[in-house]
Amino acid sequence: MHLANSPVTRLSIFCKVVDNYGDIGICWRLARQLAHEHILQVELWVDDLQSFRRICPEVDMHAAHQMVQGIQIRHWQSQEGQFSTEQIADIVIEFFACDIPPGYIQAMAQCEPRPVWLNLEGLTAEEWVEGCHTLPSPHPSLPITKHFFFPGFNIKTGGLLCEAEIAPQRSHFQSDTAHSTLFLRELGLTAEEIAAQKISLFCYPHAPVAALLEAWQQQEQAIALLVPEGVAQTEISAFLGQPARAGIQLRRGALSVRVLPFIPQPDYDRLLWACDINFVRGEDSFVRAQWACRPFIWHIYPQDENLHHKKLRAFLSTHQPSLPAAQALTLAWNGVTQGDMQWQDLWRDFSASLSDISKLSPDWQRKMAEIGDLATNLLQFAHAQAQDRRQK
């Protein structure tokens, strides 16, 4: 919902691509929601247009600036120099402390009133973010202040990215068998694959994929594994006996593996809705899996000294404290612990708890809805900051 009488109309997002598709995935979803639901003029600065194009084929990799889906896209290059105050938006968002151009900051400091400057941080369930959410950070030499804004899983944070139409679209898709079947057929799936237990796989290269592929081959239930091209390439190529290119499919035992082309974000959402179980990674696909109302396993982005293990456990204790089988598989998948259990046993126990995991999804979505979505919460905070600055 657009904020009535808002003093902000223009917004800029700065994104440096570090995690291939996660960073630009989040920023692109946020940009679209702010432009289409909140009717803002949105400008998205991106340093890697090649990764951007993988999730949005409309993007021209060679254009310095372009309009895509009503959003101004600018190729963020290191030689960015000076900016005028007329070029500065009412709200400026840097994603994950990406260090926006010094010339842009200089121009922000010269604006009257000054823009709202936010550092949109990474998602975590750790308690410490509750004390850091919306904290101010004055610039060391310029008269301008940046605020930290944390997405999260409770009312003391900014919530999660979630467009208004996602729930009804997902509900319609999942209740319309003909619609979902047509979608899967367009991806190349056969009738046998559509009838099997469908699993999507999106993970980092260090995931123990080979061990799970072996366990899946020995299952009684037929499994159709759907893998985007380039994901787990070594293990999938070894299974297929040839390079893992889009369109290739092979069955061994109970397991059928199909390599899919990279697809735009709206189709990736539909893939998550169509599958029975989703393996996701990072932050963007992780959040989208939560809106799919399907069981999922999260592969967290690795950090030095295994700091990501603490982050992973914080989420598991928040999301599924009473589901030990799901926790055990997730921890093993992330290399935290496997104990004495074999992958076949881990999968058996996880499969036996799927009905309990599925019951969790509606309750979790209601809980997240009470917090409000990230885009709206961010704009409400920015609106209050802008009003305050105009009154001074």
C-alpha cells in the first residue's frame, strides 16, 4: 500500500554482487515492490549486469543505463565521480554496506532536506540484531547520518520481503493442478517426473550433494530432482556421465535428475510452489521458500570461523524447534554435524516428518504477516525520518 502524503517519491538502491544471484535477487525484488506497490521512482545501481541478466533476461549487459519493468537500472562502475544534488533520491539504500560512491555521499550531505540514508543488512535470526535495528551511524566528517535496517523474524526487526500478491498467487497455483502441470511440462518434465516426489536443488558448491544423490537412488519412492544449470555442477555431471547442461535428464534407481535452465524470478517462485521439497541457499531463495508453503532445507552462506553455524542454529530454534529430523538434516547439509547417522537414515527420518513440517508453514506465515513486510516497514521508517527532517 502506498503511504499517503509521503514526502518521499524517489529512491535509489546500490547493490554490489557478491553472492552471484542472492544480492541482486534481493535488491531486484525490493526495487520492483517499491516501484509497483508503493509507486516510487526507483533507481537501481548494480555493478554486475551479467549476474542480473540471469534472473531478469530483459537486462542489457552492455547498457550504462536502461529502463526495465518501470525501474531505472544503472551500471555501477568504479569510475563514478561527482554528483549534483538534483541526482540524489529522497531515500538512498546501500545493500549490505556496499560503500556507495564518495561523490554521491558528498552530494547527499549538500541536500536540504537531506535524504534518508539506510544500510539494508543481511537477514539473521540472531538476537543481537534487535538492538541494532534502525540504529543511527553519523558520518565521520559530513553532516549526514545513516541508519541500519535489519530484516528479521520478529516485531523488533524489519520483517521479510513479501509482495502483497504472493500468497494469493501461490494458493491459486497450488490448487490448480492443470496450471502447475502445464508449468512443469514447459520446463521439460515428463509425466513420470511430474508424478514423482519433486525436489528442487539450489546450493553452494561445498554442499554434500554426492552423498544425498546416493541415498536418493536407494529410496522406494520415485524422486525427480530439478537442478538449475551451474548448480552442484561437479556432482550432477558425475551422476549424468556428461556435462550438466540444461535439458539433460537421467534416471538411476529411484532418482531422476533433470538440469533446468536458469529462469526469471517469477518462474523460480513457481518452481518452489510446484515442488514437494526445496533445497535453497543464501537469503533470496531462502525467503522465497518460506512463502512456498513447502518443506525446505537451507544451505547458509559460509563465513569465516564458522560464524554461519551460529546464525543457522538461531533460525532453526526460531522456525522449527520441535522438528528434530528437519534440524538434523539441515545441520548435516551445512556440515555442522552429522553424528553417527547415515544420509539414508537422515532422509528417512526427514521424510517421515514431512506432514508435521507442512503443518508449520501456515502458522509461520501468519507470524511473519504480523510483523509486516520489509518494504512497507522500511518505507514507514523512512517516512518518519523524512517528516522529522522537514520539521527541523
